[in-house]
Amino acid sequence: MTMTRTLAASLLAAALLATPAVAEEYKVAVAPQYDTTHVYVAPEEVDRFVESFTATFGGRSTKQVVATVTPTPSSTTSQLIQTPVGTVSLFGFRTPIPYPFGAERTGYLVTDIDAAVAAARSAGAAVIVQTFPDPIGRDAVIQWPGGVAMQLYWHKTKPDYAPFATVPENRVYVSPDSVEAFVGGFRRFSHGQVVSDDGKAPGIEIGRPGETYRRLRLTSDFGRLTVLVTDGHLPYPYGHETTGYEVADLAGTLAKATATGATVLVAPYSAGDRNAAMVRFPGGYVAEIHQSGAAAR
């Protein structure tokens, strides 16, 4: 059987990426507006979550569909919630959630799924769910040193989304034992760069005022990534949030959130160049929300 050109190109890319030097030159990211936070809520909470999240940040939801989005039998409602400050892939599973789904924190759209998987492997990630088809493309789940899991997507039809007004940050908590391996591997995979590495970041950011900790911020074509390096002695809800959303008016945003059923878990505080708070939306999703720049001081 003759291979299609697309399949042949994917196999060639995967073979080339077996050489780490080549992997470091191969870019698979698309743009931040194509990357999503994965949110799982009970089916009965889906509508309440959508209402609260869009009322808080603006935007809209795509039409809800019922689909199998895992390689083994399952059923979930699925929809994309697009806002000016971040996008959510929302799942309301009607069946038990197959392992290890639910542990992946984000979904990154890639230009070529086979090349992306090979690049992730060569950068130190483990592929914990091998590539599988979904209703609109192909996926895989990878895990980085430190236990950080994320899903990679490829779509049959390339989407066309407007850029974010402000790019959200993927918030990752890792230990000192794994931070160098995680940051080094993700930088090679994403072709990103460290924009700050603060060894004495204010501890109030992780619920420990009066102390300090190490915080790194990275940027790449996948978007922003904040790495919080801790000893794991974290009060609730720190570590439960997966995404930080930047808004122009923190007080106004929190008022919209609480008016539609969200709960402020951590009241607004000032740290560095931002004011921030923690919010739990209907269904249990926890998010960091912050206001940056001169307006925050």
C-alpha cells in the first residue's frame, strides 16, 4: 500500500526527531489562542460553570456535543469556552473517566502530532497515552519530570481563532528535585525562554506570607508558563489552580464571578507587579485571577 504524503512526512519527522539536536530545531507550537485549560465537572454542573465563567471573563461557548474523547469507551459532553483572557475545554463525563484522563492540565494544539510526540520524548517527556484518534483529529498525553501532564492535539481542519487580549499563564507546581529537568525539557520542546527566575519571590503568592520561594516565568509560542518551586507545604487552594488569568479590573472581575455562583477562596493581595486572588467556579474549578502592571500597584 502506498503511504500518503502526510503520513510519509510524519514518519520522516519522527525519525529525524530521534536525534536530540534535530528535535531542538523542530517547532510544533501554533499560538497561545489555540491552547486550552482542561476542566472536568459533573454533568449537572456544566451549564452553571459555563454561565459563571463567561459572565466573569466574557466570551462564549461553542455548541455542546456528546462524544468519546478518549481511546477507550467513554461518553462526555464537550465544548470550548472562548474568552478574551483564556480558553477552556470543558468536559462533563457521563461515564467513569478512563485513567489517566483528568490529570492532564492543558491541551496544546500542534502542527504535527507525530513530530510533537517525538519532540516531547527527545526533550525528556514520557508518553503516557499513545496517539489516538478523536472526532476532529488526533491526540496524545505526555508527562514531564515532576509529574506535569498535558495533552497534545492535532486537528484535521486547522482552526482560526482571534488572539487573546491577555495571554493566560499555565501554573505548574514542582519540587526542587525536578525543576531543572522540567524547565530544561519544556524549553527544548516549546522553544521557549525563561523571562524571569526569582529565587526570593514573595511567599504570599503560595499562601505563606513572610517567606520566600523560587518562581520562574517562561514564554513560548504555546503561551506563558509559571513554575512555582515549593516544598509541598501548601495551604488550600494553592496547587489546585492550573491557570492564571490576567484582567484589567480585578475587583470588577471578582464581582462578576461571585454574582454568578463563584467563590473567592483567597481575597485579593498585592505581590510584586500584580494584585491577585483565587476563585472557585461552580463545579469546583479553581483559578488564579490577577491584574498586572501600574494599575495593580
